[in-house]
Amino acid sequence: MRVAVVALGKIGLPLAVQFADRGHDVVGVDIDRRVVDLVNAGAEPFPGEADLATKLGAAVRAGRLRATTDYAEAIPGADGVVIVVPLFVDDDTWQPDFTWMDTATRSLAEHLTPGTLISYETTLPVGTTRTRWKPLIEEISGLTEGEDFHLAFSPERVLTGRVFADLRRYPKLIGALSPAGAARAREFYEAVLEFDQRPDLERGNGVWDLGSAEAAEMAKLAETTYRDVNIGLANQFARFAAAHGIDVHQVIEASNSQPYSHIHRPGIAVGGHCIPVYPRLYLWTDPDASVVRAAREANAAMPAYTVGLVEAAYGSLAGARVVVLGAAYRGKVKETAFSGVFPTVAALRAAGAEVLVHDPLYSDDELREFGFEPYHLGEPADVAVVQADHPEYAEISAGDLPGAKVLVDGRDVTDPGRWADVTRVVIGRPTASS
């Protein structure tokens, strides 16, 4: 098949490489000339994705993958077009911003030819594929969905760093606007993906047709919103437990020893492109979802709560030299999307602290670009706050932050034996037992 992938980011590029690796002719479209040039040179434009460098180089050398900034090179004659353009959500209003996706959709529609399957993989509010993309594409292209082209939604279900493994591990969900479109989507994804055996799934692994685009849209929102709600519950338990001298981590371990309980872990923040964002997309179409809203608000409040723990243990932070350990939103991933570092730093500065940030994955210049003053282990500090669960932080000790009197571990990753002479506070644990 001839396949076009629109947006060569941390999901789109591995998808394009996967399709090419299965023997198809793939053209990637991206507005960033630097990304396009690197892809055409067989060089990965971002680090950290397992097997991407090897697979990308092989696909480019074999002539199965190339990139362009021009939709006119990629869209005409394509059997399938997969769109993974980012959808942004306003921090204050929680409203989706479709600007980039609208622009990409208009551009592909201008060059659309009959016979193409268009599949959106960007997570969307329920109903978007049918009510927004279908009329927009028909209006611009002059073609009719269900006759001249087919439209489907098929959510990405992968984590950066392990995209190729996740593509094999999880069923590929599809939902189309017609039975014919569903058949085309199934045929397409069965041709571009391979699946691990999953005897634990009654339905088996592979392409799962959910019967409508709306069902597929909701499935993605549901699986991610579940995690946000679960973490919100864990954080509520953690705050109550710590206030009553209870170790919530012990409670969660005990509860989860029974197969019907799957309580997640509490922590300083919920970050990344998915978990903090998709519940807002769900709320956009279901504003009465009070449980979802409460969980999102509870999780968003955790950085400020953590700074409150710092003040309770240390006292006034006015003029205190506070080090935030971890700029990334989670350990081992060089990504700051919705990272807890931003609200944590803001809350510490509001309390009068001099704030510095350390992260083993980021250079000093990169940290400065985020507006942070870099910190280097061995420099003086009054307080340390663990924001990301990098494995390196399990190895550091009080000697690495000379002068530190308080450590607030927002991820329960540090070794208490290495902080014997420091007041160590862990979210969800009573201070005396930390």
C-alpha cells in the first residue's frame, strides 16, 4: 500500500516506520523542516524511542520511507492516510484547541483523491470524527464519505519509549462511519501491524471493530480517564492517611492483594500528554461528569499540597534554596508535557524560595529554556523535592545535596537509609515513619 502519515512526532514517526517495516511505501508529512531533513537522512529527530534509530535507518535506506513538508507529495493516490497531529487543551478553560488539526485536515482534504481511507489516531472528544472532520473534508475535497473515501477513528494506545512493543501488545481499536469504512480500516491495520498472542483476552489480540467512531473515541478517553480518576482516589487516600498517621502505601499494597482492587500510586503530579489532558476532552462532551472533574482537580492540586508539606517540615521558605529533582513528567522519559515541575516551581517561588532544578536527562541550557536555574549535585541546598522518579534519584544521598535539612519525596523513590540525618517526607506516609 501507499500510506501517508501526517505529523512525525513521538507517535507519528514510529508509526510511519512500523508501516514501512511491514513493506509499505510511506510518506510522512511534517511542518518542521528540521524533522523532515533528519528523517530523510535516516536520523531520529528525538532520542529515547526503543529501536527507532535502527528501524528508521533501515526503512529510509530501503526506499520505503521518506518525509516532506508538502501535502501534495503525500496525499494524492494514498491508500491510507493516518493523522497524528497534536490536539491542545487550554490550561484555564479546559477547552480543546483544534487549530493544528483543522489546518492539517484542510491541507489533506485539498489533495485528497478517491479511494483513500483516512484514520485519525489523535485522541478526540466523542463525536469529533463524524461531526467535525467528515463535513470539513467533504466540503473542501468535494468528495463524499462512504462513497469516494472512508473515515475512521483508531486511537493510539502506546507510550513513548516503547511504541513498537505496545503496537504488538494491545488490540488495535477501530471505529468507522459505515460498515464499508470499518472493513477498509480493518484491512489496513491488519496489513500494517503485527500482534502478540494474548491468551488473557477472550476476544484475542488484533484489530477490534467497536462499531462506530464514537465508541472508539470514547474507549480511548475511558481508558485514560480511568487512570486519572484512580490516581485522584489514591491521592485523596494519601492525604487522609498522612494526616492520621497511616502509611497509605502499606494500605494500597494490602488492598491490591485482593483481585478486585487496583488502586494506583499517589504522587506529586500527574503529567504527560495523556492522563492530565484526556479527562478534559471527556468533560468537554460530558460536563456533568462530576467524578471525572473532581479527580482532575484533586490531581492538579497535588503540587501545591506537596509544597505545603515542604513548608510544614522546614518552616518559612523565604530565601530558602530549594532544589526540585526532575523536570521530566516521569522517570527515564525526556519529556516535560504537563510535567509537575512547572506548578511545583511556581508554588515554591510564590512561597519565596530560590528554586533550582536538576534532571539527569536535560542540559543546563535546556533547563534554562524552561525558565529554570540549573542545579548540580554537590552544590549547597536547604531543601530537596523529588518530582520525577528517575532511577538516579534512588542512588543519591544527603551528601549529594550538602546542607539539606528536608527532603520531600513526591514519588517514594529515594532510599531512606541514605537520608538518615535529614527530615524525609513521603506523600502518603506519616513523617515519623519515613
